[in-house]
Amino acid sequence: MTSDNLITVGIFNGFSWIRCEGKGSFVNSAIVGSFGDERISAGERRIVVDLAACTGMDSTFMGTLAGIASKLSEKEGGTLQIAEPGERNLHSLEDLGLNYLMEIDPPGTDWLDRMATIRGGLEPRSAPASPGQFERAKHVLEAHKNLSEISDKNARNFSEVVTMLEDELSHQNNNPPQSDKE
């Protein structure tokens, strides 16, 4: 991950924070998803995703956000909040219906007046390990299934991607690599 494509995170009293600097993409979405899963497993009920420095998001990144939002909504009082998405990112979220799964720039939230302090306390987060082709394909498939569950429009738009990835994963399951190298 380059410094112009960075995920930073922090744990605060009452919420966890994820900041995307640069493009939110399939490259860094697994980092976002793994941190979100860790925090949800630890009992976190509110995760804030800061998009103020995010230059754009691909469908895998947005599908990862949808997955986190869905998991949080299963917990009483659980929510995913988006901070400062900007016009372009807001349009992308709304275009896929994600604005119905998460709170975007919620007014009066307890972190609103502390954003500079919060951002100053964030730590860079890197991928736990370089995922192999199978793990990457699984992650991208899960993200697109998350998006497909939101609406019929999304299901139609992503049906080819989902089918292609399911076929690829099925093929890889039936023909595992002969060595540890991928």
C-alpha cells in the first residue's frame, strides 16, 4: 500500500474509526473489512468511516462497507457512519443504495467536534498477510454479493461479476495449486 492509498484506524470510547486516504479499492478494502470484523467481534456497535481524503471508491470497497453495515445492523444499536464523504463519494454511495444501510454525516454526533483530534490519533493499518488469488477472489465475491442484496438493480448490475467469481472459485476449489506459490 502506498502512502497515497492509505487506511488508518483508531479505537475510541464508543466507536472505532477507519480513514481512507486516496482511492478506496479492492486493494485496500480487505484491510477495512478485517478491521471492521475485528471490532465487531470485540463488541463494537459503531464504526465510523472517514472519507474526507478518499478520492473515489470502487464497487469492492463499497461492497465491503455494505458488509460491515449489515453486520453492525444485526447488533442492537449497531450502525456504520460515514464522515465527510464529499459530493463524488456521496453520489457513489447513493447510486448503489448504501445510504439506506448507513448514516452519512449524522448531525450532532459525538465525534463531530473532535475529528481533528481523532484523525491525529489514527494508526496506519496494513494487510495482515498478502492474500493469495483465491482469498482475493473470495473477498471481491463477498463484496459484490453484499451489493447485490441491496437492490434488484444492483443484483442485475453485478450478476456477471458474481457469476464469473463463483466460477473462478469453483474452478480453484476443484484444481488446487500444486505448490505453495500462487
